[in-house]
Amino acid sequence: MASGSPNIYGPKQNFWQRHYRPLIYLLTLVCVVGGTLTRLPLSLSVSDATQGVFDTLEKLPELRAQDIEKQQALLAEKLEEAKTNSGPDLQKEIAAIKDKIARLQMNPKGVVLVCIDFDPSTEAELGPMAHAFIRHCFSRGVKVLVNTGGNVMSQPLAQNIISASATEGALMKKNKYDFMEDGTDYVFFGFRPNAFQLYLQMGENILTAYETDYAGHDLTLLPIMRGIRNFSDIDMVFSISGYVGSPETWITVGNTKFGKPVALGQVAISASDYYPYIQSKQICGMLPGLRGAAEYEGACGSPPRATGRMWAQLYTHTFAILLIIIGNLEFFFKGFKRRKV
Amino acid sequence: MRNYLPPIICGVCGVIMMLHFFLPENTMLYKTMMEWVTNSTIVVGVFGLFIGLASLVHNHGNRIARRSPGWGYSVITLSFTAIVALTGIISQNVGPSVVSKPLEKYNYDNRKNQDHTLITHTLFGYKDETYKTNLVAAASSDAPEMKGEEITVRKVPLFMFFYNYVIMPMGATTFSLLAFYMITATYRAMRAKSWEASLLLISSIIILIGQVPIEEIPLIGKWIMGHAQLIVYMSLILYILYAAMKQFFSRNFITCGILSASAALIGVIWYYTPADVDFEAMKSIILNYPNNAAKRGILIGVQLGSLATSIKILSGIEKPYMGGRG
């Protein structure tokens, strides 16, 4: 019997009652190891929350085309107005709209900002969804901006994920893509303190919020930044977070203030906190835990990083349910005696 | 002055932070303000880092100096703080080499018509399944020299080496211990001791099953998935009838009647439940309705509370930044 905690069975104990804790630990280990070693394919239905993230990314070129059309209509309106009024303010406005159209046209497939905000403790759940989402972006030709919000420890993890995803394209069975180049197809900004302020500043001007990328390159010299100035040039935000508060910051800044579609990737235990935001359409979708990551991998045909880990989760959940049933049968058969737990 | 200046600074900064939500974005005032606030927070953040470091050194230094119980752990903490900081400062070219293997060598950058050698590296050899190892790509001209089947990758920066092979496994291991504690907790704590506990129990079982593809469990998986409604509704009805029977023997006939009627009502709901409602659908219903209702209530309450606290802090009624003094 493991020491340090009260015994729930009282003085008279049989073998199970004396040793239930180490036995449960051992069986949990067997479930995890067995699940990790299982190499069978797994079929998963895709939930609405996951489908929301997938669909938003798929529709980005369409959204961008609509945005360009809107700006062109606005430009035509202003040019018409300029025939009767040629004031300096109007000329400035026209120049700004032309500049905006040029920027939008530089990235016709869209631009996504991925906020990788977790440390090694939650990598098992959140790492696969970051990989799958970034690979999906690359396979669709979407430019990817990556930052870390709440914790400096996320930086090397984010660097590992983005560089691996950039090189893995050729190994994918579905949706293959070319080698993605740092500074051209993606950029990793790294970490800056005070996420809320930083995101607000990014909405105004990314170049003043970060100045250099993680490797220290001047952002103004990177080809990818030619078409991106602030949030108006970003089509979607995907926040993958293992911390409390980080997704709320993105919902407030990204969606409420700047009106961009925000999607979340969450550990399963926190996912239930964010379902109200799906209903209120403040987020376009969410990948809840490892299951969400596995569903997303299935939807976009990524290598089965999360799907492989689902077997361990399946065995462990089944074992937990068995234990609940055994515990309750034991409870009922012994009558409703009050026990100290 | 010591009592008045901090609340004034706090109030002014708070009002500035609020103002940006009301100012038009394209004005010079907005842009200047945002830049000033961002730069200020970076400076404050860096000071915060130094204060945190100073506090760590002070606390653990004192424990070592006084030989307090467990002072050896403080020595380890301070040593590794220094080591990890140093690994981040020293050159990127300093670091161990790791044994690697080229996976494939092919032209896969069609846009530039450039060859890349795809190589993997791990601390203890290599694995063919690239998505399980650290994957790097090098232009073929820069690819490391082949020595038989194995190659030696250029130096891995020392900080990344520490991060990948020390911090990552340790962080993951510590967190994964939770799984073992949670499993024993499910056995000890999740028992139908009361009506509320039973509801929690049934909801948690539905969520646990709905979160995994239970139909993949050999022999019984498909049966469980095909009889989701039978399992859930019958568990509920049997439990309620059991409670009703107890009430009957305690001669509480009204409670017994109410419980029996509830069991009948659940039977009616079962009859009208569409046939395609399985564990995943039930999980969605629980998360989208009862969960959302509760969460929304909590969220609104928390936000009203934080609004009241913010107003008190900005107006100087509460001063947590002064340790509650003043």
C-alpha cells in the first residue's frame, strides 16, 4: 500500500484493498505502453468544432478575394469622388487603399497567424495539432506567421515545430508541398513580454511590435513581410494554448477588436471553457485536446502523430471507466456505509 | 509621496489602456500611444525578469546559507539557472554533434529546382519514422559528409540540445504523472453516493467514452457504441428506481412517487430520442447546453467581479501593488 494517504477500506483488508494503488498504476502503465505500441489505423468522425477550423482555413483564398474586391470597389468610389474633389486627404486615402490592395494581392492564398503558447508539459496534446495545422497551411500555400504569447519557454518548441513542418511536406502522403523557406513562406517572431499589449500593437503595426524575427533578422528585409503590415493583412488567427487566459486575449483582440476569425487549440481539460465562444461565434472552431488534433490530421491527411497517441488514450479511458464501474459495484454491494475517503 | 505616486501612475496607465479601445485607429495619437505603451511594457517586463531572478537567488541563497532542510535542491536550482542562462548566451556554434542518417535525397523544392537532403537526428541513433524525431533539412551542397550509413550533423546549439533532451522529457514526465493520480482518483472518488454525484458520474462516463473511438475496442467496442442509449438511459432509470425503492421502504411515499415518475419521464425521453444519438452526440449535447449555460453564468460573474476590482484599483481604493498598504 502506498503510504501518505488515508486508506479507504478500514482495518480489515484483502489483497486488492491493500495493494489497489500500485496495481492501478501498473495497469495504467500497461494501457499507456500498449496504446503507444499499437500501430493500427483509427477511424474518427470529425466534430463540428474541428470542422470549423478546417473550413475557415480552406475558405481563406475566397475571403481574401472578397477583401480585394471590397477594396477595389472602395477605390473606384474614391476615384470617382476625386474627380470633383482633389484635396490632399482624399489623395492620401486613395494611396492607402492602393497600397492595401497591393499588399492583399501579394498573398492571394491568405495569411495565418499561429500563436504557439505551450511548454513541454502539454506538448503531447498540443504539439500534434500545431504540426497538423501548420502543415495544412503550407499545403494550401497559405503564409504562416508564428509567435509565442504567454511563456518564453514556448519559443524553442515553436521553433522545432515550424522548422519540422516546413521540411516535412515532401513526406506527406496527401497534400504534399515543397520545402518551405524561413522568411519567405513563414516567419517566427519569437517572444515579447505582455501579450495583450503586444497583440494590440500588432494590430497597428507588426514591424514596430517585433522589429526582428526569432533568429534576429530585420523584419523589413524579409520577403514575407512585404505583404503584411498589421492585422488587416492577416486572415485568421489560430491560438494553441496550454495556459489560462491566453485564448481570451486572442478572442478580445483578434476577434472583438480587429474582427478576424479566431480558432483555438486547447488541452482537453480546458476545452469545455471555450464552447460558449463557439456558440456566440467569437471563435470559428476549436481543436479540443488530442482527439481534436487526431480529427484534424484525418481531415487534412497529415502524418498520424496524434492519431497514434489516441490508442493510449482509448485504452486508458476504457480502463478508467472499468475502474468507475468496479468502484461503484463495490460501493453498492457493501451498502451505503459512510466511509472516509 | 510614496503613498500618492504609485496610485497616480497606476490610474493614468489604466486610463490610457482603456482609451485605446475608444480612439479611432488611424489617428497619430493612437499610433504614438500604442508604440509608447508597447515599449514601456517591454521595459517593465525585462525589469520583472530581473526582479524574478533576484528573488530566486535571494530565496535559494538564504536557504543554502542557513543550511535549511532540502538546501541541496536549492544548490541544484541555482546551478541549473546559471547553466541554462549561459547556454542561451554562448555561441550557436558550440554544442554536441548527434548521430544522424540521411532519409531521402531528392529534389523537392520545385520552385527553385533545388535539392535538399532530409535528415533526422536523435540522441540515441535514428528512427525511420521522421515525424517522431527531430527533422532537419539541408541544401545538398551543405549536407554533412556521409560515413557509411551514418552521418554527423553539424553542431546542435547547446541551448536547443538542453531544451530537446533535458527540459522537454522532464516537463512531459512531470505532467504525465497526473494521469496516474487521476486514474486512482476515478476509482476512489467517483461513486454514486448521492443524486448529484450520480449525475456527475454519468456525465463523466459519457464524456470519457465520447472523447475516444470506443468502437475500436476489440469484442465489446462495437456493442457499446451500438447500445449507447440503452446503457445511459437504463443506468439512469435503474438508479432512480433503486433510490425510489429505498424511499418506499423508508415510508417516504411522496418522494418515492416523484422518483418513479422521473424514471417514467426518462423512459419517455428515451422513446423520443433519435436513433442516431450515440456517445459522441451525447458528449456534444452535454458540452453545448448544460456546460455552456454554466460556463456563461460563471464568465459573466467573473467579468463583473473583475470590472469592480479594476475600478477599485484604478481609483486607488485598492492597492495590491503596494502590498495592500497605503
